[in-house]
Amino acid sequence: MTGTLYGVGLGPGDPELMTLKAARILRQARVVAWFSKGGKRSHAHTIAASQLNAKHEEMPLIYPVTTEYQVDAPEYEQAIGHFYEESCEKISTRLAAGEDVTVLCAGDPFFYGSFMHLYRRLADRFHCHVVPGVTAMSGGWTNAHAPIAWGDDILTVLPGTLDSGQLAGRLKATDAAVIMKLGRNFARVREAIIEAGMLERAIYIAYGTMKVEQILPLKEKLDTPAPYFSLIIIPGNGRRL
Amino acid sequence: MTGTLYGVGLGPGDPELMTLKAARILRQARVVAWFSKGGKRSHAHTIAASQLNAKHEEMPLIYPVTTEYQVDAPEYEQAIGHFYEESCEKISTRLAAGEDVTVLCAGDPFFYGSFMHLYRRLADRFHCHVVPGVTAMSGGWTNAHAPIAWGDDILTVLPGTLDSGQLAGRLKATDAAVIMKLGRNFARVREAIIEAGMLERAIYIAYGTMKVEQILPLKEKLDTPAPYFSLIIIPGNGRRL
């Protein structure tokens, strides 16, 4: 009997926004894995902390230092691919020994999640169970008091890594938008939003639903860059009934 | 002291996919409002049932019979607008009397939710508290074992009410897609997916995460139409690391 790999979505940040199912799985978890930068407790770990039992074992999966590479550089892809391979080795050793492994995932595991890179390597060899979560964008538009999509609105989710021209073009063609992965791309994303004539409607959200949440009209966010856990939303103007 | 209007996201269908916060608010709820077609218990009510206390009062908000109208017909807009006005009257009477009112919302309240039509009328007069939920699409792609967006993928959420040409064009221009509001639009949506060359990648999901969940490759879904609680996902092919 091999173990089960759990990928547990923990929601956007407020621990009370995890699902009943996520909480149940955390309470029962024995081996708990989480992605980490430089060995620090991850955001996902902070969300999960209140539900973890004291007897669990921690398995940090520490990203290699990759900030010196461009994301599309072959060196980056090689280093990060190697990291996921190694992580799967660690996890599969435990699964093969009949132990369950629970991977902590901020937001929703199958929505731009690092967990997907483990899942695609392990899903054909082991039983996997994934628990969806409230996304960061849902937490963000809720706390911004900004319903995102109405009636026949088209919603486009864009990574901030796209170039300005493509971002502006995509924004002009949609009713509502969410822009993720701001970080160092923030200034370029803001330019694209201005170019698309959407600055007045855009809302900047950092650390949505967390204690340090920051929400403000994009035009008032003057400093740069933005943290990794930030996004911009542009609510739709669809049919009001 | 006026009451608080709660808009509580209940997730995609499995009651265990509601958040801890939603469950807490339901346990404390006294006046519980829910949208209904023809007076029947709604999907949201079914999800919420296990958490509601026995002492609560039910406030069904029954949609006017509108199937004889086209959605864009002025008669429809008038009838449904009148319905939302009346619903707000009922709710605001209770709020003004100092009672809280909890509105049950399937999925996430601010993502194409009927609740938004109450919220926009009441938010400037009463204290409102909205709880985000796991969306139907997150529940769907999770149970379809289909990570939706990788790396720099663009995800487009499209209502099935768009015309075929526009749907096909939008699909060709995106990496990943979710198509909502199938119902009577199902045959037309399938045509657009074929036109866009995406039939092989498309997955049909009805009643995702519910006991009667049905998930199959779109090319195997031959009958028509589709139920209201169904959607199609087209997972992205973005960067695998």
C-alpha cells in the first residue's frame, strides 16, 4: 500500500478562508511539505499553521537561488527542473513507504501553482488528492468591494510577465481583467494599463485578506516594485439588472 | 443599529468545500435568504444545509418566470430589475430593524453572482460583509485532474452567451479557457470550440464536486443541451518546469 499525495489549497491568506476539507486534511497530516525561498516559512505555511497538529513532520522544499537568471533563461529552467525532480524524489520515497504527504498550497493548487510541477510527475505513479481553494484574486476583489464580472463580461487573467504591448492589447480586448505576477513587472504593467485607458478602473491589492493587506486605486500606488503577493484587478462594466 | 448583510460564498457544490468562515456565519445566521427558481430549494441552499442552525428563518427570493424572454429583451430586464428591487425591499426592512440577513451564494459571490445585484443597491446604505468562495471552475478543473494555467498562460473566462464567431475568435487568442453559462448555448459553444481547433483539449463538467458530478471529454458529450451548472474547461499548455 503506497501513500496518498495531497495538494491542499489554503486560500488567499486569511486562515478562515481555507475550506472545511483543507482543515480536516491538515489536522490529520503527518508529513507536511511546503515550498520555501531561502528556507523561510512560506506564506502557505503561515496560513496552515493554526490547523496543523503538533505531531506532524515538516518537509521544506527549498527553491534554488534563481534570482540571477531571467525566467526564460535555459539556466533557470534547468535549475528549477532539477529542483522539482529532487523534490519528487523526496516525496515519492515517503509515498512508496506507505506514508501520506500533504503539500501546502496558497490559493488554488491548479491555478498557476508550483504544486502542478510535482503533480504532473507523480500523478501516474501514486494516488493524488487535490483540494481546490479560494484564489488570491477572489480574496482580492472581495476585500476591494469590487464585483469582478457581470452578465456577459469576459474576464481575462494575465501574467505580468507579458510584454507591455501584448498586455495593453489584451486589456483593450477584455471587459474585466486580473493581472498576476507583478513583482518586478509592476512598472511595465502600470504603463500597459495606462496605454489601455484603464487606469481609473484599476485597483492594486497586496497581501489580500492577510493582516498586512493593502488595497488602493492603482493611480495612488506610486512606488515600485510590488511584492510577489500582489495583483491588479479591473472590474467589468457588464449588465446591471 | 442596523443589521449586516452577509453574502456568503459556499463553493462549487461539495459542502466540505465551503470555507471555515462561511460555516461560522451560517451557524450564527438568523434570517437566511436564497435565490430560487419556481420556489424550489436552490443549489446554494443544498450546500449550506448541513451548517444552518435549526432556528433560522428562510427568505426565498423567487425569480420571476422569465424563460419566455430573451436575456437581452427589454421585458426581461424590466422583470428581473423589478425582482431585484423587491428583494432589496424585503432585505432592507430586516436590516433597518437591526437584524442581520445572510444571502446564500453558490461559488464566489462577486464572480458572476446574482448577489451582486443586491449588493450594488444596498452597499451604500447598510454594512455588508462578503465571504469569497471556491468557484465552480476551480472545483471543476480540480476534479477533472486538469491544472488550468501554467507559467505565463493567459486564462480567458467566457460566457456561453457570446455568439459563435466571437467565441471562436476569443478561444484562438487564449492559452487556457473556461466557458460558463452553457445551458441552451451548449451546441453553439461546442461548434466554436471545434472551429478554434480545441475540441481534443476540451473537458465538459456538469455539477462539479456534487454527488451527481459528470466529467467527460467534450468530444464524448453528444447530447444537448447542458444543465445550467455545467462548464467547459480548456487547460493551458504553458511552461512545464
